[in-house]
Amino acid sequence: MAKKQQNQGKGKGSKAKAKKRNVKVEANGQAHVQASFNNVIISLTNSKGEVISWSSAGKMGFRGSKKNTPYAAQVAAEDCAQVAYDAGLRRVKVFVKGPGTGRESAIRSIHNAGIEVSEIIDVTPLPHNGCRPPKRRRV
């Protein structure tokens, strides 16, 4: 008869806590807004690209088709910007990626949180006729 092994820090019962990194927050930084067809992800970073705070529509409790709405992007950006503002971020360069609907509202709510938007750059990847797009939906 085999002996039952004790749980020694591995498996379902215990979860190893990751050590939280200390990120140096300067007044200037970057905001990355990734707006896909299904979700909006906002990351505020320092000038080196180390993440100060992040948020997404799914993290804020929106599910399904509600995740890709301008309101969901606004709520996520407000949450993210408030944490970064309290940490000391004051001015950002915004990099927007993707075709989603929450692009403008995310930028607007970052500005309304007290963080000055100095530049807006669209970094959406454009294919040089790469993959075939999905077929049109018939509803």
C-alpha cells in the first residue's frame, strides 16, 4: 500500500506568490491601449517600458460583448490612470493598437484623470497582404 504524500508547496492547494517588482515611476511615461474586437487592454508604463499599472475591460467585470464598448474602455482607463497618477505619473505618450471601439474613450479618460496626453501614435500592425481575412458573417 502506497503512502499518501503530503502537499509540499506544489499543486492545487498552495500558490507561490510572485514578488512584486518595484518600478521607478517618473513624471513622463507611456500609455499603451490595445483595442481588439473583443476586449480593451490599457497599460501605463514608465519611459523604459516597465508597467506601472494596467487594466482591461474584462478585469473591470465586463463580460462577453460588453467588453468591447467605449464605456468599458473608459472605466478600465480610469482605473488604470488613477493608480498611475497616485504613483506619480503626470504626462504620457499614447500608443494605440487595434481596430476596437474603445480607442478614443480610453485616451479621453486618461486625460480626464489628470494625466497630460502629449502625443498619440497609432501602432496598429498593417499586413502587406498577409493572412486571408475571415469570411463575412451571415446573421
